[in-house]
Amino acid sequence: MSVSLRSATLNDLPHITAVYRDSVLNGTASYEITPPGEEEMAGRFQAIRDKGYPYLVAEDEAGAFLGYAYASSFRTRPAYRWMVEDSIYLAPEARGRGVGRLLLSALIETCQTLGFRQMVAVIGGAHPASVAVHRAAGFSELGLLKGAGYKHGRWLDTMLMQKSLGEGDGTDPDPSVYPGTLFGG
């Protein structure tokens, strides 16, 4: 299967909403219980894009929507501005086919180019496939939050993972680059 990646647009919102809906209703990646509608998803999408974070989609050679990934702030306090959190959601038919790996790789590269120094993954349900994809991309396991959520009639653990980007914490950041402007820092 040939996969192409590109920046997400507002035209992708019906697909993004459908993939997220499936994840909320049937998966453990998101701890939401009720899936948001397209209007809510549009607001979330715009908030991420307005801050300049990358938002990517994956399609197959026929143009079928396979999934999406984005980076967002890990926390909103200014000193955290060098760290992003990744989120990846795949259509059911795209799972186990390397699409998540491709999206994560592109997200890492884009965030590194933008000047971010750390990426964190907060993996709902400590999903083994997501943990494996992040581990293969060079993420380290930081810890497990036991019983962090309750969904689908069971307690769910949350895995925290982290990867240094670029020079990581080895040098001082340049406050004139993109992450330094996110919070007026």
C-alpha cells in the first residue's frame, strides 16, 4: 500500500471526525466517552492550527483517508513551550499497516524543524501497538499511570513516553524560534 502524507485542511474534518468517533466509541486511545461532532472537532482543529502546530493526514493511492496526527501543547505554562504532545488516530482498515509509524515519523521531523525540543506521548489504555510504534521511533517509557481512566467497563492504564528532538535539553533553546512565540514567551 502506498501512503501519502499532507497537511490537514478543513475539508478533512468529516474524515477526522469519523476516525475520532470510532476511536472514542470502540477504542481506548481517547478517554472521551461521547464523541464530539464535526463542529466541535472544527474548533479543536482550528485551535491547534492557529498556534502553528502541525496537523497531518494520511491517504492511500486512491485518496482514501487512513488517519491523522497532530502535535499540541503538552501543558500551557510558558516554560513548557519547547515540549509537544503527539496524537495519532487511524481508520480501522489502516491499523497494523505502518500508517501510524509514517505519521509519527513525519510529525517528529516537522516538530524538530519547528524548534521543539521534546515530544511526549500520553498513550491511553497503554495500547501495545501504540507503545511499540513510539518505542521504535526512539521514545523512552517514563512510567505507567495505573487505573488512570475507566471506559468500556474496565480500568485503563496510561503509558507516558518521551523523545528528545534535535538537541533536546543539551543546549539552551533559542527564544526567537517558533516555540518561543506560542505563549508570548
